[in-house]
Amino acid sequence: MRLFASATGLLAILSVLNTATAAPTNSGFEISWEEAYAKAEKLVSGWTLEQKVNVGTGSGNEQGPCEGNTIASPGFPALCMNDGPTGLRRAYNSSQFVAGINCGASFDRELTRQRGAYMAQEFRDKGVNVMLGPGMNMLRVPRGGRNWEFAGEDPYLAAAVSEELIHGIQSEGVIATTKHLIGNEQEENRYDVDTIMDDKTLHEMYLIPFYHSIEAGSGAVMCSYNKVNGTYACDSDNLMNNILKDQLDFKGFVMSDWWATHSTVNGINSGLDMTMPGDANADSVTGGGLWFGKNLTDAVERGDVSEDRVTDMATRIVAAWYKVYIDYPELRFNYFDSDVHADLNVQRNHKENIRAQGAASVVLLKNEDNILPLKQDSINKLAIIGSDAGPDPEGLNKCQDGSCSRGTLTQGWGSGSCYLPYLVTPLDGITDRADDSIEITSTLDDWDLENAAKIAADADIAFVFAKSDSGEMYIVVDDNPGDRNNLTLWYNGENLIKAVADANDNTVVVIHSVGPIDMSSWIDHPNIKAIVWPGLPGQETGNSLADVLFGDYNPSGRLPYTIAKDINDYVADVSPDLEVEYTEGVYIGYRHFDKYNIEPLYEFGYGLSYTTFEFDKLNVKVNKKKTEKVTATLATASLFVENTGHLDGNEIVQAYIVYPESADQPPKQLRGFEKVFVEAGKKKKVNFEFTVRDLSIWDVVQQKWVVPSGEFTLLAGHTSLDIRQKATFTV
Ligand code: NOJ
């Protein structure tokens, strides 16, 4: 029996490349909001009105070294804010981590937290105070351009990812920004679209990741560009004051998305605390002008805004800073001229996390005849086919904000992208890992199908690579305006797959994609023995893929979204309308497929392993002590997971709750998951805890979370459809 590495075990195995810089690692430094407020109140009490206004005012677009900069006040620096969710945007010699969607696919809390901490170390080493991430919008529409920055279609999974990232980021002295509040699920018309959703949907689906983020201590929340139920998000008293600050007790500050502020008086009175980037020109995207700064001071002097509100605004910003504050190096970063500090290498050993999470987020969709892991002894020749296996012919980082798409896809494009410090392509990764006795033949040309077929026919196993990209709306790539035009593969992908599969009856398809794709034209090809789904794995893509293909890591990634058989089965699509109503309510993703009994191609939570698992003895206990506190534990559960195969591996145990019928909820909803490493032939106990909120629904009349009465069912699943154990309980 070969011993397979767990993701964290892999970390230890990989070599250590330490390029650490001057700043110390100061994990776990964070202080409580109470302590932070005491310090902040003291500092702010010595400030004039103008000094208070300054800390919430952006210094103007492109008026500082960072993407966003505030104005300093006595004892408080001008804060530097920068994207973003995949690494430090527009910085050289810093890492490109796996994308947010891969954090979802890994179902791995530990690696996700470590990703947040490592990324934050790089921000801090370069002197950047605020990370503009994590992004936590929902994968409602499969074509949505920024889905890859987020964690998929389930709010509980997104919440878990967000929580871990925030703990990781803030433990390193960087303020995290949870974004975009709320309803920013498509790129089309994002500056004007009015997202209409009912109160229940808002709370139970789209707010949950923000709720968990706030509990995790997120210092900032970014309000979105769009309107929500008729009001711009950054002007919305209901969203910022009522929901965020009153209901969720958010103690940090609300920052506008770039040019998403629409007013001075209404904005600040509705709860906006910081305007970005603070454009002094009136020709910004929304025609904004300088909403805070002097306009805000004047508004206080006129009596339209109370000075108390401005004090509260400044205190929130300063408290968020004190909460995570550690001794910072000077700013050694320039977003507009990133060459200035290009030599400062902040990558430390971070490639270990990228490789480990890359491997842990590979989803194995199909593996007939156990073609994987590769049995090197019986292979003479491997063919690697498709541009998605190789480098970009233009070179590294040659196009704006990740919009190069000609080589292997490691990220999407837009503000969530960052430079690659180097790239291990799939072709490199496989070539390095294969025994010397194996010959590797390749073509990176997607269009010469004859040549592709020839190379494929001549190999024992043919790997064919294809991709699907998307991004933010300010860049159009291959005619895709941010949102994808369709769910087909890019650059002749379908034809390439068919040509290779026609030529070789041991074809392995590898897809790098921002989200679901339409597989209908090739899925039934009998020669396709395996389908490998690595998402967007960042700079170590080739190595993390090779770890799975050659069996150094036994795959445990799971789909964070549904892949439909027919793309018309999805409940919603990008809409060109200026009013987009979320008529499906909470029924997005698998909730919709479950409700209407639609069979997907691959369900949410799906993913194969090289071993097999069985579950046993699911047991639920209810906490009889009555409590109103939504974070209190209401029920606990345990079960045993047995590895019944011959190889060690990780199982992702998924806990779905079925509410009492009277509650009128989706058929099942993810409310817990555990990644557990079990050696072949062994058993492990897995525990779950469900809080009051996990078992509650949002009561729109009482405006609070309530636990419905009646019988609940807990389903322990290997995927959202492969349910292995059931238990009922009443609370
Ligand atoms: C707009 C994007 O929506 C947001 O996510 C990003 O942080 C800002 N631009 C700054 O780049």
C-alpha cells in the first residue's frame, strides 16, 4: 500500500524555499473589538472634524501609491488598500495563490486559512494595510464573470471559506474587506442594475457569508456598485445601518466599491464610512465627485450630518486598524508603477500552500478502469495536447490584469487577478514528475486537429487540455465582456477533445475553468476515461496537477457548484435588464435541481477519490438548554468514516439539513462539512456542531432568526446526492 499524503502532509513534504523579508510573522496578534474601540475612541477624541473626515476620505483616484489611499490624521497613517482575492495585484515577486473558487472546491479549512495568512504576509511585507478581499458573492448565474473569485453556489460553504480567510488575513496584521454587499452576481450593467430580492432570500442566501465574516472579525465590508431593491447599495440605510450594523452588529467600517458612492449626506447617514477612491474629478464612472472630504465637513457644518456620526465613522476605521495592528514596514509598493519595488521578494515558502491547495482542489469527475493514478510501469508514451497545458506564447504577465488567455489558465481576469512570479505549466509539471523511461510528446496548438489526433494516436494515454475564462467587465477578452458569452470551451476545446478521444481510447480530459461548462457534446465519448477538473490553481498548477495524476495526492476536491446535463436546467442566467429580480428566491444551484428533481451531470459536492469510504453510526444530540444566541450550539452529531479501499485518502463528509416540512425550505441545505484523512482499512470519528443560526430560518415578520419546530433530518453525504446516513431529531 502506498501512503498518500494529506494536503497538509504534502506541505511538510515539499521543499522549503524561504525568501522571507524583514517584517516579522506575528500570527494571532489580533485583539478584541472592545479593546480596539477603547484605543480608537481615545485617539479620535483628540481630532478635529476635518481630521476625522480625512480617515474616511479617499485621496483621489491615482493620487497615492495604492489602488486606494486615505488621508492621514495625527497618530494614524494614510491607509493603503489593494486588491485582491488571488494575491497582491500588480506586484512583482509576489505569489499567485489558487483562486477563491478553488478554496470552495478544496473544502479544506486549514489550507484556506493558511492561504489567507500567507497572502496577508505578502501584503504586509510590501506595506499594504487593507486587502480588498475576500469576495463572497454567490454563483447564481453560471456565466457570471467573477464567479471564480468567490466560493461557489452554497452560502454555508462560502461562509466557511470567508471565515477562514478572514482569520488568516487578519492574524497577519492586514484588514480584510468582505465584498461585495450585496447582489453583485453578474457583471453586465453592474453600475446601474437594480437587483430585486425578497428579505428572506437576502438573509438566507446572500447575506450568510457576510454574517460569518463579521463574526470572524472582518475589519471592513465593501458595498457593491448595483442597486438593491431600488437603492444603490452604498446609499442603502437598510443594508448598511439596519442589516449590517444593527442586525449583524458589525463593528468595522463600510467602504464603497470604486466610485460606488452616490451621495454625501445620504451615504454617510445610511452607514457608509469610507469613500473610494475619493475621486476629486466629476468624471468618474458614476459622475461622483468628492463625496466626503470638504463636502462632508460642510454637511456637518450645515447640520445635515451629525458630528457624532462622523466620530463613529472615524472610530470604526481606527478600531479596525488597531484590532489587527502590528508593527508595519514602510510602504514598499506602487500599484501604478509596480516596477519600483519589483525586487522585493515577498513569496517566502508560500508556494507550498499553493501547491497543496491546488492538489486539494482538483476535482476528479470521472476515472474509468482506474486509469488514474498513472501506472508508470506500464506507460511508454504520454501525449499532452492543447494550449491550456502550456505557457502563454506572449510571456508572463503581458496583458492587463490577467487577461492573457492563450496559455494554461491559472486565474480569471480583472481586479481579482495578480501577476505570476513564475509558472509551472501542466506540461512542465507532468514532464518533471514522469519517470525518465516515459516519453512525453506534445502539441499546444488547439486548431491543428489532424496533428493533435496523430500525436494522440501514438501514445498510451492522451491528455487533452481545454479551458473557459471570464473576468471583470472593464476588459473584453476574445469577445467575452466579463461575463462569459456562453458555457462552451474556448479555443476550439470541444473539437480538440473529440479529435483526441477519437484517436486514443485512453483519453484523459483536463479542464481549467472559471465555473461550470457545457459538456454535452463530448461527455459520452467512450474513449474518455477520465475527467480532471483543477479549477484555477495559480502559479504551481503543473505541480499540483502532477501530484494528483501520479498519485502523490489522493484527490479529495469537490464541486462547489452544479454541472448541469443541459445548460437550460440552470435556474438563472445573466440578464441584460436594468431590473433583475431573483425570482427563484433561495433556490439557486443544487437547491433548484433538488426541488424540481432535475438530474445534474455532476452534482454539488461531487468528486471521486482513488479509494472508497463508508459511513456508519450517525448520531445526533440536541442541546436542551434554550438559548437565543444565534451562535450557540443547538445540536451536535458524530459518525464514523471508514476507508474501505486500499489507499489512504481524505474524505469530505457533507452534512445537509432537511427542515421540518412546515418551514417550507429547500429539500436539503449544506450546514457542515469535515475533511478527514483516513488510512486504508481504518476508521475515524467525525464530529459536527450546528448552531442556532445553522438550524434557523429568517422570519420576515419578526425580523429575526427562528428555529422552526418539528422534526429535522440530518443527512451525511459523500456528495449532495450520494447520501450515506440519515438521522432525525427534534429541537
Ligand atoms: C472594483 C471591484 O468591483 C472591486 O472588487 C475592487 O476591489 C475595486 N474595483 C478596486 O480595484
